[in-house]
Amino acid sequence: MPVQQIVTVIGATGTQGGAVARALLADGTFAVRAVTRDATSAKAQALAEGGAEVVEATLEDQDSLRKAFDGAYGAYLVTPFWEHRSPAREIDEVRNLIGAAQAAQMQHVLWSTLEDTREVIADDDDRMPVLGGDYRVPHFDVKGGTADGLFAASGLSVTYLLMSFYWDQLLGDLKPQRDPDGVLALHLPVGDAPVAGVASDDIGRFVLQVLEQPGDTIGATVPVVSDILTGEQMAAAFSTVLGEQVAYRPLTAEQFRGSGFPSADELGNMFQYYAEFPESYSGRRAVDSSAAVNPQRSTLTDFLATHRRQLA
């Protein structure tokens, strides 16, 4: 029996990395080395019980990453921007990931990325605030504006996975709320624009398919998207699953930025980018191209039905 090639999964207890680790373990083609900061956590232990080799490493410590990458065929790389919300720190994390992958002579690197929104938002466009001194949507712009270039110059065999809005966010603070008039309503600041989204479980299936097709995917940018839906269509999916009519009552981006929570400005800018530059956001994420890589993508209705209890 041939020895399984090892794929190291960064952030294996997080949303993206967890979905990737579970998909690879369920398939069994590759051995999974799950990277986490705490191997004793419940999520890490669940991966170990599922057959993963769980190792501890941090993105600030390149030596620990080199150990995690040693002997691996490939790796799934994602940065935890929302833990620190620092563009400079994210760039340092990317440099450490690249250095460790180079040292391990990695044969296939899958990089979770986004586009630089500043390619389409002019410097003098005053529709949304500038953040962090130079960014419009920092967690997009750092990846597309700096990190992608670092990977391109690294000499590594890279597949760029262009991520989309997580449907999973519609299970938490963004899920429909009961308005004062008694109507259950979805409040997203995206106007009438179509929004590309993805179920987290689909991310794992995309990664598996990309790893199995290196000749077609190395050097390519692969859109990771389950569907492209308007706010009205999202509300209709909720209506189907909840058995109650759900209205779509969009907020403005300015209203969202004024919500008061720590990342409201950045997420408000992100949603405004979705709404006002749909040709750049959803236009980059063709469902047909995505389906060619992952034909088993989930519909939003299916995803919500699977997670129905979280909508209570």
C-alpha cells in the first residue's frame, strides 16, 4: 500500500482550516497534519480522533512552522487576520509561511486569498473611509495587494484560492432578526447587488479537488464560491428553511459602520465593496468556473437546513 502524502493544514481548528482538515480526513487520499496553537483543545482532539496528526505551531514562529511542514507534500495556508486586525502582522505571518514552505521544498501550496479592493476604488473616492492609513478593506487588500505578490515571487508551486463571503456568518449576528413590527427580516448592507458566498464545508471539498488536480490548478486562481445571490434571494432561502416569510430590509453601509463593534468599519467597507463594485467582487467568482472544480457545491437553502438549530 503506498504511503499517503502529507498535507499540512494551517488553522486546523478554525473555520477554513477545520473544513479542509475534515474533508481530507473523510476522503483519505492524503494524510492530514493539523496545525494549531493548542493541541489539547476540544477541536484539536476531535481531529486527532479522526486520524489527523496534530502539531502545535504559531505563525509568528517560523521555526515551529518549519517543523510542521517538514516532510509534507503540500499545505493549506490561511492567516488569522481577525484575531489581531493588523496588516503589518499579517504580512509578517505570510513571510513566515513562505519561508517555512520553501525550507520544506513544498510541492503544492494552497493559499487562501482575496483581491485588493484598491484596484477598483480610486484614491479620491470618498464613499467609504480609508482604514489603517492605506487600506479600504484591509483583510482583502493585504492579501491581494502584498501577500499574493510575495507568493508569486517565492518560487513555490501555488494555487490561489479566491475566497467568498461565508454563508456561516448568516448563522450568527447577521441572521434574520425580529423587527419592532414583528417581521423577521434580514438586514445586510448590500443593496440589490448579487453577492458571492460559500459554505465553509465547501471550502474543504474545493481544497481536496485542487490537491487532486495539481496540473490544472498550480499557478491558477480558483474562485471558491457556492452561489451568487441577492439579499432578496438570501431572505427567500431563510423563508424556505424557517417556514416563515423573511423580509429583506437592507441597511446602508454607513448604518453598518455605525454599529459600534470593533470591526464595524472594515466590515461596512467590505459590504459596500460588494454592493457598489459587483463586477469586481462577484464578477471574479464565476459559479461555472467554481463548479468545474467542485461540482458538489451546497445551495444556501441546503446549508441553512443543515444548520437549522443555529437559527433558533
